[in-house]
Amino acid sequence: MTTGTEQVVEAEIETAEAGKNESFDGAIADTDKNESTTEHHHGPAKGISRWFFTTNHKDIGSMYLWFSLTMFMVGGCMALMIRTELFQPGLQFIQPDFFNQMTTMHGLIMVFGAVMPAFVGLANWMIPMMVGAPDMALPRLNNWSFWILPFAFSIMLMTLFMEGGGPNFGWTFYAPLSTTFAPPSVTYFIFAVHMMGISSIMGAINVIVTILNMRAPGMNMMKLPLFVWTWLITAFLLILVMPVLAGVVTMMLMDIHFGTSFFSAAGGGDPVLFQHIFWFFGHPEVYIMILPAFGIVSEIIPTFARKKLFGYSSMVYATSSIAFLSFIVWAHHMFTVGLPLAGELFFMFATMLIAVPTGVKVFNWVATMFRGSMTFETPMLFALAFVVLFSIGGFSGLMLAIAPADFQYHDTYFVVAHFHYVLVPGSIFSIMAATYYWLPKWTGNYYNEKMGKIHFWLSFIGINITFFPMHFVGLAGMPRRVPDYALQFADFNAVATVGAFLFGFSQLLFIYNVVCCIRKKNQASKQVWEGAHGLEWTLPSPAPYHSFTKPPKVD
Amino acid sequence: MDSQTQDYQEYYVPTQSYFPIVASVSLFFLAFGAGSVLTAAENTGDMGMIMLLTGFILLFFIIISWFSKVAAESRDGLYSAQMDVSFRWGMGWFISSEVMFFAAFFGALFYIRVFSVPWLAGEGDKGISNMLWEGFVNQWPLMTTPDPSLFKGPAQVVDPWHIPLLNTILLISSSLTLTLSHKALKLNNRTWTSIWLAVTVVLGAVFLYYQVLEYHEAYTELGLTLSAGIYGSTFFILTGFHGFHVTIGTIMLLCILVRVLEGEFSGKKHFAFEAVAWYWHFVDVVWVGLFIFVYIL
């Protein structure tokens, strides 16, 4: 069962009532002052130290989410610079080297700074509430996972101002571009990646331990909300691949500064080895950015279709299968690098297999909606757009999976269109859907529904105008990562730039809506959404500072 | 349902703590300092070294205070049985991530030996790359690199049947002595716990001594260096990171020994001991992999 099943989730929360009328920005009072006198049960500390020293999963979740929003804006500005330069053929605004730095940093910031922290933030906020835990299992480690990130990204952004400029080798930092021909700042980049890896691994350990060990009595694994399930599997992926990323950047560091020849054929190494190791990390990484999105959508659709999720257990198995397959498909990113024929075939067929569990998911969502009493609030709109547009991204992925066809598509804008379709209306839309969906629970107030819908439609139209034309220019042969292009691509590029600005600026509406929701009092009920099921909806809105100091009983 | 609070010991959620933020600052100093030192940026001067040192000092300080705090909390009985399970899962998955870290380097080694070196020598599917350096021959250990003017191959490699064999014996016996120590601790026999633990620490230290000796010999006599082509690269990154882990492990064992001597741990409750033991056994298993795939084969 996930949200909305015949199984009734009944929680006995002694802590629930006290915090009901507290405002979000005011001190949320001690929710169980009557129960316990131990020192660790009080509300948030006053002032800035609350955020530096906190061990509270909600504080940490909020910090992750604000950090992610900041990075989303920074990375978005870089994207707009890219699109501005590409508005017309020829070089107008920025130099090619700076253009390369922008594409590189845009990718790195969006992947490691925007999408991943947003999901970790959601995990922090929701997982303890969803499984009936008092907090994350290892609260201090949790805070450390967060605080590494601002420092890591400071280093990363500082590289832009260093001699020789910032990283300009693409977010995949292929050797030898990132070793022999890299700017000196690559060393800082490597250490920043190490720091992000430490953060992700500790965050993932925390998620796994919380889910495996902190569930309320009666909350067995097959009763876990799907968001929790997908995050559990995501956390396993993180633990298994982030160290590999750390390994590969370490080898880069050794090649650059200590004379080794891992990625230099002159010493017996191989630049292609870099790509193998990188994509062994990189392919699970893209599922790290989509599996929690699957979980979110699987929470939202049943709520607004007012039916229980169709095929709960098949969703769990499909997610696990996708996670397993993600480890044996990495070389489909490298079809044109000169793989042996057997390799091309194996990775082509293995990649196509992923369509099976993914299809299971899409059909399950559609079947959930079938004959449901649907309403279309903002979270549902984003979730629906997710299902449709993510599927488009999935289909273009299937096209790219066909090795002989990929020889044509490789490194063109078709690839850019593909992964932006899975990441923007995929991951980003799911994050927005989740924000709108749980915002009343976090803040205690309803957001402005009308503004939310306008935000949705502007974003929906914006991203389609931005990314759909990229399919066409890509199929026609426009290469990616170039600041200038042939004249025949001019019209579609101009259209894409207009769409990008529309999408970018409509996000200001999102920020405005969130800020208003935090400040204005428009008291949300405990239940928030009529059709919502799950432990988090048994807590008052806003959720008290400490969720379940005594575990609720789940029948 | 009745409120089932009777036999539930509250899960300990620590109060505010400055450890995480200071630890993050220390990582920032370490990363930025190391970056400055390595790129030798003129405008930073000695700043890089100062930052690096500051980072180390902060990190050292945080590690000591954080672990002391956890030990103190444990002594104060704040940790429930559920917390114990959290620590177990946490350590277990941390070690899994370490396994994957080494897997990246082992994977590189296997790829080099199975694909890239044979291909460069004209064998197999992509043997056409032999045109880059005609006459390059596939051999392992790779004594002659494709371009010896850039990467001069080693003159000799380490003989597995001398120091490495000795080190294998040392590490495997250390796992054994550690298990004996654990068994003694379970029986609350503190004398034998400390004795076997001390023996383990000594074995680890002797291993490290021989490892340093081996490196010294490699650099001064065998011509086996980091820049000796791909053999040197894989050899040093694998044995180097392993040696680093043994160093950390030995220090951790030493800390546990001190805590045992101070009378901490009981036969029933001694997770810190077990966590370090798990880590030590993991390091041991990695060594067996190294001995087989780096030294012998």
C-alpha cells in the first residue's frame, strides 16, 4: 500500500495536538513537554545557530531545499547565458571558452547542486514522517551531509574566477580534456567532487538506516509509501556509485599531478577507461535523479485520483529492476567510442530492457487514474505532465539506445533534448509537484492555487518550447556544446531561447508563491488533501518540530 | 490499540551540535588548501599550506571530540537497542561504499590488463590501435610502455614471495588475533582482550613498516614509480590506498585498545570494538585481493 489503500493507517500520536496552532516561522513549541523532561526535546533554537548546529530533520530538509533552489537559480542563469548566445548563429555575447565553462558548470550545478539536494531535502522532511520515526537515524551526520554542500559549491563556483577559468570540459569531464588539456582550476574541481561524494554517501547511509531501522511498529517493508521505497533504492545506488566517482576523480588527480598514466595510452593506460569508470557511476547517477521522482508521482497521483495506487508491489519490483539494470548499461553512453561489437550489442539490448520496468510504472500510473475521481490541483498537474513528458524522454532514450542509430544521434542536440526531457519535466517537475503537495504540511498554510496553476502552465509551455525543437535540430545534425552553428538551425534555436526565458522567469512565480505560503496565514488542515493517505497526514499542519517521539502504531 | 510505550526506549536525538559545521569547514580548508598547494598558485603563496594545516588540525579536533562525545553518550546509557542497530547498519554500509571505492581501482586494473594493453599491442577487437606505437608488445608486468620517452617502464617489479608474502601472513594473523581478542571481550576477559588487541596493533604497524620498506625499495632500486607507466600507476594507487586504510585501521585499533585499558566496553555492549574489527577484516580482505591480482598474477 502506498497513499490510499484499503489498509487504514492509524496513528496514535500523543505529540500531535500541541503544535497545531503554532506558526511556521515562530517557534514551534515543544510538542511533548508533558511527556519528557530530557533535554533534547525542545523546539528550534533561536537565531542563526539553529541552522548551523541543528540536528532536526525538518531544519536540515529545509536547508537542503533552499540550497537546491539557490543552485537551481544559479544553474538556470548559466543556462540562460547559453541560450542567449545560441539565439543567433555567430558569436555575439560570450567567448567560446566561457561558453564551455557555462555548459560545464550548468550541468554540474544542476545535477549535484539542484536535483540531488532537492531530493535529499524531500527525503529529510518526509521519510521520518512517513515511516513514523522521531528523526533521521543519525542526526548529526545528517547535518554534516548538508553543510558540506555549500562549501563544496563555493569551491566549484570560485574556479570560474581563477586563472585559466573554471572547468570547461563538459559535466562528464572526459579525459584527456579534463587532465592534459584542463585549466589549472581542475584540481579544485576534483576536491569539490570529493566533498560532494562524502556528503552524498553519508546522506544515503542515513536514509537507508532510517528506513530499515526506524519504521514504526507494524510498518513493514511492503507497507512503506512508494516515495520511501524509491529513496531506499536510490540510497543504495548512491552508496555503490559515489565511491566510484571519487575513485575516478582521484585517478585524474594522480594523472595531473603525480605522473601516473591511467588515462594516457602512451603509458599503457586508456582515455576510454575514464569513460567506462565515469559512466559506471554516471548511469546509476541518472537513476538517482529519477527514482525519487517516480516515488513522488506515485504518491501524488493516487491522492488526486482518489484511488489507491495500481500495482503497488509491481512498482517496488520495477524500481528494483531499474536499479539493477542501471549497473549493466553504462556503455550505451559510449557507442561511438570504439567498443567491440559484442559490447555494442550487449549494452544495446540491456538498455532496451529498462523500457520494460519503466513501462510497468507508466502503465500503473495510468491505471491508477483510470476511472478515478480526478481533480487537477497544481501538484497533480505537475505529476501528469511528468508522466507524459517523461515518457517522451523515455522514448527518445529508446531511440538513442539503438547502437547503429546512435552513431547518427551521438553528441547532437537530440541527446540534449532527450536528457532535458527526462530531467526537467521529469526530475524538476516532480520536485515542484512535491513542493506544492507537501508545502501545506510543512508551513501549515495553503499556497495560492491560482498562482500555482499559472506557474505550471508557463513552465509546461516554456520547457516544451525550449526542448522540443532540439529534437529537430539534433536529428538534422547540430552538434552539442558549440557556441556557434550553421544557419539552417537558426529558427529552431531562436524558438528554444524564447522558451528558455519563459521557463526561467516563470520560476520567480514559484519562489514568490512559496514565500507567500510561508508568510501568509491560510491555515491548512491536518489532512490537507481530501484523498491523501499516509502517516504524514496524521500529523498537524505545520508538522511539529519533532514528528513521532513515540512511534505510532500502524495496523 | 493501546499506547505501546511501556517497553519502548526513546530513540536518542542529540541536541544541537557544532561538530558538523566545523567538520565541513575543515573539509573546505583541506580541499582549498590542497588545491592551492598542488596548483602552486603564486598569488596564494604559503596560504595553501596554512589552509591545509588548519584543515588537518580542525579535522583532528573534530574527530576526537565527536567520537568522545559518542562514547560519552553511550556510557551515559542514552543509546537504546534500536540505536545500536542504527550504528551497525551505518558502519556496514560505510564499509560497502569503501568496497566500491576499491572496486573502481580493481576495475581499472582489470580493464587495463584485459583490454587496453592487448589492444595497444595489436591483439583483439581493437588491435588497430597498434598503429599508434608499432612494435609495442603486450606483457604484464608492463616493463616497456608504448612511449618510453614519456613514461619509462620499471626495471623490475616487486617479488611477491618476499615482503608481500610476509605482509600477507602478518595481516591474516592480525585478523586472527583480533578475533581472539573479540572472543575474550565477549567472555569479559579484559587481560586477554588487551593482549590480543595489542598484538593486532603491532602486527598492523609491522605491516606498515614493511610496506614503507617495499615502497622505498621500489623507488630506489626497482625503478618502479608512479610515473613508470600503467603498471606503476595501478600498483601504487591500489597498494597506496590500502596502506592508507591500514594506517587508519591501526590508529582506530589503538584508540580501542586505550578504551579497553580504561575499562570501557562490556561483554555484551562493545559496538565500537566490533565496528573497528569489521573495518580491519575488510582491509584484510582487500589485501588478499591485492596480493593475488597486483603481486602474483
